[in-house]
Amino acid sequence: MAAPLETYVQLPDDSGNTGKKIRTQSRVVSAQTVHEHYLVPISTAIIKGLYYVTSTLYTVTVAASNGTTTAVCWLQVPASATINARVRRFDVCMTNAVATAIDEPTSPRFAFSRFTHIGGWSGAIINPSRRRTTDNQNQADARTAATGTTVTLGNIAWTGVIPGNDITTAGVYNSFLYQAWQPIAEDEFIDLAPGEGLVAFQVDAGTTSDQRRLIVNLCWDEYDNQ
């Protein structure tokens, strides 16, 4: 069988416009030349940019975080934004460095939850990296504090567990732990509209003098919602 050749089927002219071409490839099948159509899946979202942030180092606290005023970080889309933000991936890296023997029997949950917000944000911004220097300036941003705004938690989107420790020898590091959420299909991304966001926070109480530490990494894109 001969190798397929790329070719076109052209539609007739339409009201003075040159007829559009339909891309095909021709192949000889049973002595007949046939045109096979391409199927090119595309997204209806016009991506403006892809962004990455890493949180500051977080130490597990005795008291649980509430996600509204205490948390590791908040990814928020301003109410005035002209884009939607889609969370493509997040992960949590955890470890524990101890200078003395310590018992940390708790296993607090760590969660990512949707939220809505009202008011301006004045908490410190975590400056993101861009996929390309030509990507648009990000409109959504990650914050280390929710000052200046009122956050209302929605449902939890993902939860992990911070492992407990019982270390009797000084200067010991526990095993490195990595937990991640990364959907495969575009339709599985967490989609945040203007006035919405995603918060990373410690759901349950930790241990007195807790030394467990973690870092959160976030990746999101922004697309035209007009």
C-alpha cells in the first residue's frame, strides 16, 4: 500500500469568500484513492498564560487552621478579573528535621478547599513563575495572608495526611513525603471564576512544639472567560 499523502478538499466559494479547505490525507485502498479526514481535538479555552508558585516553609501548628484567616496560602481570582483560573496541579512536600528527641503522635489532615471572597486583598503576594516570558501578566495570585478580604470556605477538593513521628534519637530526619493532585483530562481541572479561589490549610490540630514542615506547589492557567 502506498504511503498516505496530505491533501485538501476545498468547499465552493461562499458569498465572495474563497472556499475553505478541509484538511485530509489521501490513501489508496483497494485500488481506490480515498480522503481520510483529520480529527484534531482543540480546547475552546484561549489560554493566556500558565503560572507556578511555591509557598513559604510552613510548620505544622498545635491548633488547626481555619482556611479563612489562617492557612498556608490562598490562590484567589479577583472579582474584577477578565479570566478564569484553572488549577492544573498542586503538591505537598513534607519532612521533619529534629534537634532533640520528639514525639508527634498526631496525623493532621492537610487539605485544599474552594472558597469565595469579598473585598480587596492586601496580604503578601507570592510572585509566580511563568511558562513563557510572553505569557500575559497573571490576574489571579497566591497570597500568604487573607487580610483585607472576607473568605467563605466551600467544599474540600482534596485531602492528604501528615504522618506522625516518634523519634527518640536527636538529629534524625524522617522520611520525605510527597503527595500530589494532577488530573489527566482538561475537564478535571479545578475551575475558578472571578471572586473564587483555592486555599491550602491544615484541617486538624498538630502536636505541641511540632517540627513537621511542608511546602505547597501550585500550577494554574488563565483563560479568556468572555
